[in-house]
Amino acid sequence: MSSATSSIQTKKSLKSRLREGENLYGLFLLSLSPEIAEIAAFSGYDFIIIDLEHGAGDIREAINCIRAIEAAGCSAVVRVPDITQAWAKKALDLGTAGIMFPMVENGRSASDAVSFCRYRPDGVRGCAYTVVRDSKFGFDEAYLANYIDNLLVMCQIESGEGVKNVNEIVAVDGMDCVMMGPRDLSASLGLLHDPGNPKVKSTMWTAETAVLASDPVKGGAYLAGMATAQDTAADLWSRGYHIVLGSADVSLFKKAAVDDVKANKKSVVDVKGV
């Protein structure tokens, strides 16, 4: 083993932590600000999802966020904009601990997602592993033996169609985690403005039950979800979720900013009124 290889520091992968029974708590990063990413990582999140679906950033900004997150001892996951080989290849070459595919509606799309994450003959991922960050630019001599075990593949179920096909999605070999998308799900049911509707909750429960009935160790999937006003983090944990996303960076900043303005503008008015 070369000195360069032996100096590479390793930490438990997100997949390993899940297999050992840990519950993981994360944050969506839409700003793609390395500073905000670093602050969030130091705050104690288990992982941070760099959002290329709804965030305004690109691959170059994503890699800077990954570096900041990892330097702070945290793990990074990248959510790609859609289920394509090109986006998956770009995201994976950055060296991320996980990848999230949005709007997975059937077993075929879940199978495609997994195939984009694996090199031939197990998949169709393009081979540039000797020169990209995912293999430490070729310094990680154990990379090919370990890359599948180290990568968490997450598929989002965000529609009524996805819920209908949840069992075939969960059955796809190599698909590690189902992430529920409550807002898109409510919209797909014609209830965009009523996410707390009993129909939405019932549909969510159908998907949750199917995922939780599977055994991740035997090819099933872990269950992940986003806390909302209708379904708090405590609610999700109590129903058996393995992973919970608490919020997004922009939402946290928005709340802090609004609270600051309300408190301090009021104090200025009070002083002037004396």
C-alpha cells in the first residue's frame, strides 16, 4: 500500500451506520453556500443533502459544499434534478456519501437509478474512477471493492403512482432507501393546499407500511421522510422512520431573519414611542 493510500482517513458510511441501527437526522441545503454547509455540519447533523433539484447551484458549487461538509466531519448526499445517467455520473464523481433520485414512480425507474450508480457489468456508470474525486483521484486502491457498500442510493416516492408501485420499487436490488415526498404527494392527489388531508395521510401510510415491512438487510429499504407542520420529526420517528430531514437551510434562515426583524423593529418603535 502506498503512503498516499495509507494516509487516507476513513469514517463510517451512512449505509454502515443504518445497518448498525442508527437513526439519522439531516438537512436540505438549497443555498449551496459552503459557509452555511460548514456551519450546518458543525451543528451536529448526521448528513446534509446538497439539493441540485430545487437549489440554484451547480456541480462546481456542489463540490465546494461537499468539501466543507466533510472537513467538518459530516456526510454529504446529493439530490440530482432527475433520473438520468448524465446527472448521476456527475454527482457520483464528486465523491458523495449518497445520491437521491426524485420522482421515482415504478420499479423500472428505480432499477435505472441503481444502474446509473454501478459500473459495468452491474450497471451503466461511466468509468473515470482513476481521475475523479470519488476514488480520491485514484489514491484509494480499495475503491472498486468498496464503492457499492459505501454509497447510499435513495429514491423518492412523491406521487400517487409511486405509492401504487411501492412494493416493486422496494424490491429493486441496490435501492437502499425510500424517501417520502409529502408535498409533491399531496399535489399529485389534487390536495396541494391541503397536505394534512386524511387522504394524504392514508396514502403516506400505505407507502410507509410497505417500506417498513421490508428488511433492508435482505434487500428491502430504509424509510426516510421530511418533517412538516402536519408530520413533525417526533411523529416520523414514532412511526419507525430510519432517517428524518428536519428542514432546509433557507427555511431556517427565513425563520431566524423574520424573528430578528420582528423583535428588533418592535424595540425601535417602542424606544421612539417613549
